[in-house]
Amino acid sequence: MKKQFLIILLLSLGFIGTASAGEVETNILKLSRLNSCESCNLQGANLSGTDFSGANLGRANLSGADFSGANLSKADLSKANLRKADLSEADLNGANLRKADLSEADLNGANLRKADLSGGYLYGANLNGSNLNGANLSEANLNGVDLIEVDFTGATVSQKVLEEKIKRDEKKRIAEEKKDEEKRIAEEKKEQNKIDSYLRKLKNHSKKLKVLKFDFLKVEADELIKEVEKNTNSDLNVLKNLNQRLRDMNSSVELKIKTEERRLRKLSLKDYPGFKDLKPGLHYEDLTEFCPLRKNSWVKCYGIDNIKFQGKYQSNVLKELILDMGPIVEGGGFYLNIFGEDDSNIFIKMKKTFEKKYTLDYGYSERDRQLFNESEKDRLLHVYSKGQVVLEINRKKKDYSNDLWLFIHYFDPTSAKSFLERNRPVRASNDDF
């Protein structure tokens, strides 16, 4: 078994210098045959996972060698040079490592139970996770070793080393406590900032609850506000509990306020002109119940196929509702004649409807119609209800011709006033002549 393994090992010796490769190869074969290679050179050898239990390697040069996972139990490694050797997970149970040079060696996870490391030089060695139960480390040089991570339980070690370990352990404990305290304070501050934010929000909601006359809910919200403001307990769990309650209260109150405000908005707009429930002054979230009205995009609402809808918003409030009613007379035409009473003329039908519902502010004149036909005017308007309702006749290019097209505009009062100021015609009177 050893011979087969050693053949593989010999193939891996190419990284060792040419001059010493042969020597190391010879010494590996010697160690394999005799389980002994005292004072020999095995520098940099790859002996990972091998079994050399009880081997005699006293005074051997094993610097940089790889013994990871190897079985070296009860081996004689006294005064051996194991500088920077890899002994991680190696079994060194009962091994003789007296006065061995283990500086910067990796002994992570190694089994050093009952090993003799007395007088050894372990400067900078990694002993993390190693088993030192029953090991003898008297007179060993442990300078540069991270003593904090080493468990000396059951080991023989100098009082100086133990005192140094206690000192370092205490220093680590203090550092960890400080870190934990800083973390706790940071988390408490974070929770307190959230509480302050939710508290401000709930106070604003409380004012709205008063206006909306939700007295019972306002009392409930105010009681929680008082409880939070009186709290002096900075315990993290207490703060988290208050935070959760504030968040839940805000969510509940906000939903009720939004629902009521939406109801009141609709109620306040019930006499406003519009198409069914679509009226300027509604918030976008209110409109989605009736129609996905978008800005600068024509959409279909209420399942109606022969009218297209578009909205213009300011801060998510509908300021203008536009209806594309289509061509005024089927078949189209470039010139606007004097309309008859034909029901196929959508303008006439809408004009009759609006005259019954709204007060006319002004309409286009015969001269306006002439100018429109001569392309001197872009559009013709009939305006109702202080500018809140407008019938607009416009030309719409279609293929290689122009059709007369009808649009209806509904404005909120502010936009309507502005529209009137911009579009009211200024006409000469008899007194001007």
C-alpha cells in the first residue's frame, strides 16, 4: 500500500530543486522501507495522508513538507525541522516533538493528545482546533501563537503562557462585549428612528381623523401616541414591539382615511360635469375603478367601443378629461356646412344634449365657420358651464383626406377658468363702428 502511494508521491516531486529531488526521493523510499529516516532531508515532500505511525524522524529536515491528514502517532520527531510544515488534521497522538522547530507550522485540527512538545519552538504556529489534552508544552516557545483560539484544557503548559492566554481571552471578551454593545445601541437607535417616523405619521393621521370625525379611532391612536411618548424603556424587544404596533396602527388608520377621503371626493364631485363617474378632480387611484385612464394615451372605458378616452393630470389629479367622439358625419368631408337635424350628425346630437344640461358660455359664429373652412381657424368651439364643458370640432388627417372630428373636453373649475381666459372670442360690437 505504501509502495503504491509512494510511486504517486515521487511523481509529484518535480517542484523540488533538481539537486535535492533525488535525495528526497531516496529518503522517502528509505522511510517507506524502514519506517525510519533519522536526520534525513525530506524538505517539501508530499506525504499527505500517509501512515508513518511510530516512525523515527528525529532531527529530520521536514520544513515545508505536507503531512496533512497523515498518521504520525507515537512517531519520534524530536529536534526535527518542521518549519512551515502542513500538519493540519494529522494524528500526532503520543508523538515525540521535544525541541522540534514548528515555527509557522499549520497544526489546525491536529490530534496532539499526549504529545510531547516540551522545549519546542512554535513561533507563529496555527494551533486552532487542535486537541492538546494531555500534551506537554512545558518550556515551549509559543510567541506569535494566537492563544485566544487555542484550548489548553488538560495540557501541561507554563504559568506564563496560561497567564498570557487569560489576559488575551479577557481582552477578546471585552472587545466582543464592546462590539455587542455597539451593535445593540445601533439597533436600538435604528428602532427608535423608525418609532419617531411612525409617531410623526400617526400624529398627522390623528389630525385627519378629527376632521373626518372618526372619534373612536382617534382616541385609539392618541392613546398609543401617549404610551410611546411616555416610554423610557430602551430594551430592544420593547422598542420593536412599539414599532410594530405603530406600524399596524398607521396602516389601519391610513386605509380608513384613504377610503373616507375617496368617498368624500366622489361626493364633492357629484354635480361636476363628466362622463358617468369619470370627472375632473378625481385622483388617479379613484379612476382605476372605472377606467385605466392614462396620460397622452387613448384608452377604452366601460367597454364602450365608439368613444376613446384620455386624461391630463396634475399631481395624479385629473385636470382634463378628453373624449374622442369620432367623425361628425360618416363619410367625412373637408367643409363644415350648416348642420341639419340628421341624427347621424354626432355634433348636433351632443349640442342638443348639452344645451339641456349646461349653460352656454359661447359658441362659434357663422364667420368662425367660414374662417374654419378657409383653414384660417384650427378649430371651432361650443363652451358651457363656465368653461367646464367644451365641444370641439377639429380636422383630423386620414390617409390623403381630412375628416371633421368631434372632441368633448371636461375641465376642473381652475382649468376651465384658464381655458375661458385663453379662448373666449373677442368680437366687435355695434358700438365699435
